[in-house]
Amino acid sequence: MKVIQLHQKEKQLIELAVENNRQAQQQIYAKFSPKMLSVCRQYIKDIHHAEDVMITGFMKVFTNLKSFEHKGSFEGWVRRIMVFECIDFLRVKKNDFNHKDIEDVTINESESGYEMEEFSVDDIQNLIDNLPDGYKMVFNLYAVEGYKHQEIAQMLKISEGTSKSQLSHARKVLQIQITELKNKQNAVK
């Protein structure tokens, strides 16, 4: 019963926000902004730019709220808007993600070999932040958001092979960075 009540409350809150009820919009913002800032921060290194993108994303959320059909998760719908806002921001910022077109890249999907539990969330975020923007964008879309290469290619207007190569390169760079971080940690011990 409680799950249904929570869903009904969210649906009512959304309906009020559609009618430009500022309190309802504020409640939605307060509820989702910490998570959405985290999403934006995954893509955008500078926290101030990430905040700006998140705010722009919420403007789009409220502008397009009437198009939310209550099919699937509202949080997922908001998250998708935030991801697209990040892509747009980086596209304008860089005008190009410096993707390399490599059509025939083979990727071993299980090429990790590292225990990520050894590292803090900040360590992992710093490693991802150090990736070139193109690598970082594809890595986040694939590994964090769960998009397929075909979807990523459409979103970023690149070929599927480029998406695969960017992911492969990102993984290689991350493996090097992880090895360096492990060596530093072992030297301190």
C-alpha cells in the first residue's frame, strides 16, 4: 500500500507542477536535484558548470513536464533530460568530442581485472574526470547509464564503431590510471 501511496503522491505532485504550482516544482527540484547534480557531475568536471547544466535541465523538465506520460520512472525521465543537457553543453563547449573513427575495434567486455572497492568514490570520479571528453562521455553513457553503442552513436552523432573505440580507449586509460593509483597507495603503505 505504501508504494502505491508514494507513487500517487508523486503523480499528484507532477500534476500540480504541470499547472505551474511553484511549491510543487520546488518539491520536485528539492527531491531530485542532488541526484541530478551527481549525474551532471559525472559528465562535467567543473562543479559550477555542472550546476548550470542541471538548472538548465530542470528548466526543460518543467517546460516539458506535460509530456511525461507516467510510463516508467519519473526519476529516469528527469535523468535522461540531464544526460542530454550534458551532451549538449559539452558539444557546444568543445564543438567536437575529438572522436576517432575506428570501425573495427574489438572489445573484451570483461576486461577489468581490478577491484574497484579499494578506491573511494572521489578517487574513481577523479580517474574518470581525467579522461578526454570524448572518452568520458562514451564511458559514462555506456558503463554508468547503460546505453548500447547504437544508442550512443545516435545521441552523439558518431558511428557505432567510434563509440566502441572511444570506450576501448577509455578503459585502457582508466586501467593505466588505476595501476598508477594502486602503485601510489602501495608506496604509502
